[in-house]
Amino acid sequence: MAAKESADLLRLLAQPKTRAKAFSEVVLLYQERLYWHIRKMVLSHDDAHDVLQNTFMKAWRGLDNFRGDAQLSTWLYKIATNETMTFLSALRMRNFTGIDDVEGLLADQLKADSYFSGDEAEMKLQKAILSLPEKQRLVFNMKYFDDLKYEEMEKILDTSVGALKASYHHAVKKIEKFLLTEE
């Protein structure tokens, strides 16, 4: 979104009379990108949709706290990321399982998901990504699929660019190893 459009939208969000209409515009602008950001972590369409709804509800309730220090997109990604991590944590607690069990559960959900249209190679890549620790998986997805710059990821994840680069590098190496050893 252009800087002028973003500034206009922020101005409309700040006005009580135009807030609801402006927020509808925000939802239209960002729902698809945020959906796929979330979906790459939770894998299930229904779960991703639920987390996305929670994201927009939290954003709506937090509009008065948005100071404009970051871009609107960065703020929304941060909320979506936090909601996704909360969902995954709750999933682990609900199933009383460790991270490996959650990855297996997510992989099974992906196979059964009628919205997943990937072939065998895509399934293998998704399994490789699922084998990563959550933080590395998140960094990999944001860099590889969402094509976010490290500087924007730094603001969303509250970590340094150096740590993000290292995390992405380790993720790529682990995925390469997984793809070479899995048959």
C-alpha cells in the first residue's frame, strides 16, 4: 500500500465516525496475506480462519493503542503472529503433547484438509517445514513465503536482524537435510 493511502487510512481509523468503515478496508486489504501467514503455521483452513478472526478482533479492540510507530501491516502481522503462537501453545496443552506430537498432528491435519491441493513434493516440503522448531518455522515462512524483509520481521518478532538471518539459515539447512534424507 502506498504511503499516502496508508496515512489516509490511519487518519480515518483515528476518527470515531469513520473508524468502522476504515477498519473494513483494513480487513479487505490484509485478510488474505494474514490468512496465509497464519495458515502456514497452523495448516488447517478452519483453524487459520479462527486465528484470523481473533487477530482482527484484537486489532479492532487495540486501535486506540496503535501509536503509528510501526506500519499498520507490521502491527497486524505482530498480532497475527502472537495469536498463532497462542493457538499452537493451546493446541499443545489441549492435547498434553510435546512439540513433536503437535507437528505430527498438524501434518495429519494437512493430509486430511480438503483445502490442501499440493502434490507429493509440496507435502514433503510442508513436512520438512513442520520438522523445524516453531521459531525457525515462523522465520522461514515469513522470509520464504511472505517475502518479508528482515527489518520488518525484526519489528514483528522483537528480535535482531542477525538472529533472524541465523535462524533462517539454520532452517534452510534443516529443510535441505530433511528433503535429502526423506524418501
